[in-house]
Amino acid sequence: MQDIIEKINKLKKEKKAIILAHCYQNVEIDNVADYVGDSLGLSKIAAKTDAKIIVFAGVYFMAETAKILSPNKKVLLPNMNSGCQMANMIDLERMKQFKAQHSNVPVVCYVNSTAEVKAQADICCTSSNAVDIVRSLGVKKVLFAPDCYLGSWVAKKLPDVEIISYNGFCPTHLRLMPDEIKKMRILYPDAAVLLHPECHQEAVKLADFVGSTTQIMQYCERSKKKTFLIGTEKGVVDRLSRDFPEKDFILISDRLICHNMKYNTLEDILHVLETGENEVFVEENLRKLAYRAIERMVECKV
């Protein structure tokens, strides 16, 4: 593995490339990543980088978002099988139908979506800033797509705003059952339970803290607790266990694995850096429309 890491680092310098890695990736990818984070943090880096090439170790919509924000950069996805099941639950026609059913209502689009869907939105959001983004609109009714569970979480935090959600979801987070949390609480009574807002509402009700991957990791770093029950993708537990060995991090369910996120490997990263294959493209008119919604999110002072 060290040989591959050295080759990747050499090519990064030669080609003026950066590697962005989502924290659901296999943890060994951190060895070559310039930045590791959640969708919001990585989006901001993609928008500002002066690198010529962005290798995005994540799923397709993330690489597509990087291309939307940095059209003059070459954006490479290590493995083209890395798609997002949630993003694939809504397409352009379904989004248009959703909007047509509720005319003249602002549309907030989760970044876990395709460029075509983002282009139909007024503003984008991530799980880190969804509540603040909706609040910033100052309206009484909002369309939210595609994740109905994140939409439910926003509605809970903003009871004065009517959230009309599209019926999309994250299959990985939805695997977490409330009974699993209850059983783990019995086994670890002193542990803090931390969940992602993409989980089912009945599971979220049992959490001590609900937040994005980055927010969960920050909570663990700051907390005086020693044991944490984690209800999000396994990659977060892997990184927490590595970074804070004095604390115990336990994945609530062994089914909390996004296999699509795990497709990317060090070998894939080396291959695309060597060949320039798997470049991600977005048609310019579509890019401009999607950019408008993402830019509003990135520039929103929340």
C-alpha cells in the first residue's frame, strides 16, 4: 500500500491535483487525501481550490457538484460505480412534477441530488446547514427534496415552517432500527447516542444528539463522555476511533455501511491520476442553473 501512496502523492504534485475524500470513504484513502470532510466542507473547498485537477473520493453527485463549482478544473471520480441511491430516487421529470403540485413555493434541494435536480431548486443545503438554510428563507412553506427524513428533521426544528418533502431516503441510514438503539443503550448505559438526521424519525427521537457527520465528529471531540454509540455510516466510526483512541466509538448497527461509498480504492485513485479517465462533465447551461442554487448555499451566512 505504501508504494501506491507514494505514487499518488508524486502524481498529485506533478499534475497539480488535490484529492477530496468524504468521511464515508475507506479510511486508508485518508493517507492521500488533502481534505476529508462532509458535503458542505468539501463543496467549499472545491469552489475555492486553485488545483488543476480535483479527484473526488466520494459518490457521483459529489464529483458533479465539484464540477459545477469549478468548471475550469478537471474533476475525476475514482470509480464510476460510486453512485448515490438517494440521488437516483428523483430525476428531472419527477422534480418538475413535485414543483407543479405546489406552485410558487420555494424549493430547497439537498446536495445529495443530480445537477438536473439542483437546477430546479432555489437553493441547496447539506445535512450540516439544512435547518439554517430553510430558516434563512423567511417563508412559511418550503418544498424539500429528495430526503423526506432530513425534511422531517428540519420540520421538527422549525415548527412554524410547513415542510413538504419528496419521498426520497438514504437506504443506509434507514437500516437503523429504534429497537437496536434501545438494546445498545442497555448494554452501554453511560454512552451518548449520536445519529444522523437521515435516520428514521422514530430512531432520531432516541438520540442525545442529531447532526451531520462533521457535527457528530465535533461533538465527540468536545464531549467529556468516554463512550459513544454512533448512528451513521461506518466510516465515521473508523475515523473517530483512529483520531481519539482514548474514547470508545461503537457502531449501533453493523448494517450502517454505504457500499457505494466504499467502491473507491487507492488503486482507483492512482489509475485516474495516471490516465485522466472517469472525468465528470456537466453541460454548461445546466451547470449555470445548478450553480445558482449551490452558490446561494455556499454564500449563505449561516
